[in-house]
Amino acid sequence: MLYQQAGQFSTRYADDRRLFRLRQDRLGLALLLAFAFGAVPFLGNDYWFSAILIPFLVLSLAGLGLNLLTGYAGQLSLGSAAFMAVGAFAAYNFELRVPGLPLLASLVLGGVVAGLVALLFGLPSLRIKGFYLIVSTLAAQFFVQWALTKFGWFSNDNASGVISAPKLEILGADFASPAGRYLLTLGVVVALFWLGHNLVRSELGRNWMAVRDMDTAAAVIGIPLAKTKLLAFAISGFFLGVAGSLWAFTYLGTVEPHGFDLNRSFQVLFIIIIGGLGSILGNFLGAAFIVLFPLLLSNLAGLLPAGLIDAGQLENLQKMVFGALIIAFLIKEPEGLARLWQRLRERARVWPLRY
């Protein structure tokens, strides 16, 4: 029984508040982080860094931002890409217009601006909820994209509205290489996931879940609904804003407002649905599914005889297969991939006994 928890007792309150209470989980996380930080930069190649690992990490962070709002606080939103765009363009302007500002400070300030914008568009949540709130946040998607395109100041009067990544340098260390961009993204994502995990286990996280389950009962027991909902929008916007900055700076290098369109919002929404609502691990699992599965379909299509499928139809067929598999998966396991992982852990705790 390699995953048993018998004999592991909590003797202090601090033990109950650990990030992972089981020794096996803590050891597994330490080994995973050591491998990610110490081995992957030497084992990976430029393609893996630029096309798979960096987008996977950034989309995981974006999924966490939306999951805090929707999965934990129960507030539906389709404005994720808009808040990512605000964070990216705000960080770009802070880096451009404040000489000597550190890169990490620009990322944080970009997230703060995105959080304030999300807070503004979250005000309707005080009066409406459900699908009506989706329409309200959808307005943010179109308004932000229009504003970033209409006013050239946001893109430093670039005729095409494109912004370019600033110099990726922290404390004299250059992170411009693919491995460096991966390490920078990984460090920011790990720090924010640690912060997010502690948030959902705090009093604020418990308030979010109470509002999600039944806001009327939450108000009766003294939870301030307005403060709780608006904090959910602000903190979610902060995480999404930092994710947008990483998407623009470490992944794409250059981005325009249309790079954060409605399709990106749906992509982030699919991540938390597939990975699991109200789950920290589910954001990683959903992002891995979104990033890797289309690549698998492309490789499988390459094995077909030449000329069997027209090149123009191949992309549409991939989308159809991808969508059908998502629907089939959600019917079979509506609680997401995180639930499957939880079942595996439960089986491992009693292995080799029969479950």
C-alpha cells in the first residue's frame, strides 16, 4: 500500500493547513517541481518550449483565474480573454512608459489593472446572475477589444495595434531564449498557483463556495455578498491579466487585440469544464487536454494516405472530432478530469486490496 495515509497524524493546527497533508503528495510535488525546474530546461527542445510547454502553463493559469470566479464563486463569465488583453496591454505600457520598472513589477501591475477592469464589469453581478451575467461579461469582451483597437495610445500608436514583448530580463538574467521563457513562465505560474490554492482554503474561499452553493443562505449567515462577489471578479481578473501578459510576452512575443478574441474566452472556459470546476489540479489537466489533443489529432491525420482528405477540410474535421470527444467525455464524466484523478488516488490508498 504505497499511498496509505495510516499513521500520518496532525499534531498541530499548522499540520492541518498544509498545502498537502499526505507525505506522499508532498514528496511527489517536490519531485515534480525539481524535474520541471532542473531537468526539463536541459531535456526539452525549442519546439517543446515554444509550442507546448509555455502555452500549457499560461492556459493553466488562465484556467485558474476563471475557475476562481466560476468554479469556486459560482459567477459565470465569458470575458476571460478581455481581461487577459487588459493585463497584456497594461503590462506593456507600464514597461514602456516607466523607465527602469522591473519586469515582474510590470506583470503584477498589469494584473492589478486587469483586476480593476474585471471589478468594474463585475458590478452587474450584484443584481443579476446566471446567463444574464454571461451577457454582461460578454460585453467586456467586445468593449475591451474595441477600445484597444480604437485608441492607438495603448499600442504606442502602432498602425496595426500590435505590441511587442519587452526585454525579458530579471536581476540581470536574460530569459529571452526558449528555455529562459519557459523558466520565467513556470516560476510565475507556480507562485500564482500557490497563492490561488491558499486563497480557496482561506475564509474568502469558503465565502466564495457558500455564495456559489446558495447565495441567499450565505447572506443569512452573515457573508457580505457584494464584497465576496466583487473580490472574486477582481482576483480572477488579476490572475487572467498576468496570464495575458505571459501569453503576449513569453509565448507569442507580439500580439494584437484580436489575439484575445471570443474564441480565447471559450478556450479558457473549456479548460475548466474539462479539467473540473472547483479544482486547482483540474486547470492543469484541462489545459493539457486542450493543448495536446489537437496535436495528437494532427499527427493521426498525417498517417492517412495522401489525398484522402482535402487539406481545407482537415482542420474542420479536427474541430468536429475534438468537439464530439469533448461532448462524449462530459457526458461520461461531467465532473472533469480532476474527478478521474481523485478516483485513482482513492484506489491507490487501498491497493492491492479490492476497491
